[in-house]
Amino acid sequence: MKVATVQFQHVAGDITANLSVVKNYVLKAATKNVELVIFPECCLSGYWHLRNLTREQLGKIGQNVPDGFACTQVTELARTYNITIGVGLVEQTTAGTLYNAFFVVNADGTWANHRKLHCFVSQHMDSGDSFTVLDTPSGVRLGILTCYDNNIVENVRATSLLGAQILLAPHQTGGCNSGSPEAMGLIDVDLWEGGASRYEELKQQCNGEKGRGWLLRWLPSRAHDNGLFLIFSNGIGRDDDEVRTGNSMIIDAYGRVMVEAKEPQEQMLVADLDLAMRDRATGTRWIRARRPELYTLLVKNTGNEEETRSVRFEHLDEDANTPD
């Protein structure tokens, strides 16, 4: 299966402008006979600025799934160019509930919508409560987990157990203060705004521990341990007061990086996936050796569980007052 991942810098709150970028890359993907192309988390709505919006303001950019303007536009692209497309947006239900959503639609009009399980960007947005898989017209089963969802190993295993062969992992990450002192780290927005004179410094930081270095500590293991192909799509560039590092990549079922974005620029990566690789992949075989009767502890509360938002923003205030 020929697949593609795109990284681009969204325009905060401008769905029309962001849809135009999506359309351009779908056209490029179609000329390469790509069957599946995915874009970053909240690529249509913008991401980090969402934390500062009121519920009313979020509602103005929120989209109905699948019948709203953004989703119907993407559905038409999928039908026209015979391609499966995944895009991130703010969903607003008819009841007014808001979600960080990832909409995936096939050329035949079948679709799935993943509501981020660990949403923290806004107190006005709810978290989803279910795992998401979708079969393509050719019979390939896709799983979807958005950004922080992929950090929780149980989420990936559960998606694999639902039969996913390819995991779609849209993100807006890297270049931020995670609250863990040895993970990621802020990138000065002046580096992004500095143009050619600061490009090499920006590239070094994006490909260092603030971006690629951190990702490679854990992301390939999600593919390897579950025998999944993984398509990682990330934002690139300034996102409000942070800088996304890009580093988009496609990883095979053994956890090996097939292609990756080595430049901190907008781009599309394409790879041919040999799905037969999964049959004897290490992770696929390990899953067959599971002993579920031993794992009851995994679904019991330990008393240490907290809401994602409180965990994500823990220590950030004190870190902000700590000199570099």
C-alpha cells in the first residue's frame, strides 16, 4: 500500500486556508498513486491557540462530522482523487460538545472519526471514550490515535487488538515544555522567524532532543511492539508561542524508520508498505503469546490516576519561573 504523510504550518482559525493546503497535497499524492494520505492533528482549525479561546469562539471554528463544511470538502477530495484522507479539526456535535477530532474518509465515502482520548488543550473540549478503526476499500484496517493518545502504551495495544494494521498518528508536538525536564523543550520562536540566517540552528534543534531525539526514544516502539506500520504526521513551524518540530515519519512493523522529514519545512513523505511484513513481525508474534488472565491489574484503578490536563500541565508554572 502506498501511503503519505504531510507536515505543514497551519493558519490558526482559518479553515479555508488550511483546506487549500490539504487540497494541494492531495493532488500531489494522487499523481504519485498514493492510496492514503494523512495530515497533522487539528491541521484545519489550528492547535495551540485553542487554549485561549472561549467556548463560543471554539464553536465558531467547530465542525459537524461528517456533514459540516470541512468534512464535506475533504470527502469530495477523497472521492474525486480515489484516495483515503485523514485530517484534524475541532468537532462540534449537534449537542454542542467539542472534541479534538481526526476525520478519516475513504474514496467510497465510508469514514471514521477519532475523538482524542486524552484532550488537554482546552478546558472546554471533552475527551473521547472509544478506540477507532476503519477499513479501507482494499480491506486494510487503519487505527487512529491522536498525539498524547500514543504516549499511553495501552491505547496502542488496544487499537492493535482491534485488528489495526496501520496506525495513523497525527500530532502537534516537539518544541514544547512537556513538564518532564528530559523530554522535548521549548524552541525560541525567533529561530523560526529568523529565516535563512538562523535555519541551521533551527534544524539542529528540531532534529535534536527537542524534536527527533525525543520521538525516537519511544515512537518506533509503538510500531515494533504491536507489529504495526505507523504513519506519524506532525505540524511544523510556529504554533502560537511554540515551534513544532516536524520530524514526520513512516515506520515499518519492526519499528524501523522508512522515511522521515529531515528538514524543518513543509513537505510530503511517501512510502510503499509491504503489509505481508506483519505476518511474522516480532510484535505480531508477541501479541499471539499474550496471557490476558495475567493482566487484570491493567484495568484496576491504582489511586494514582489523574485527568490528562492536570498531568500535562503539572510543574509548568514553576518551570516558567526557572531560568534556562
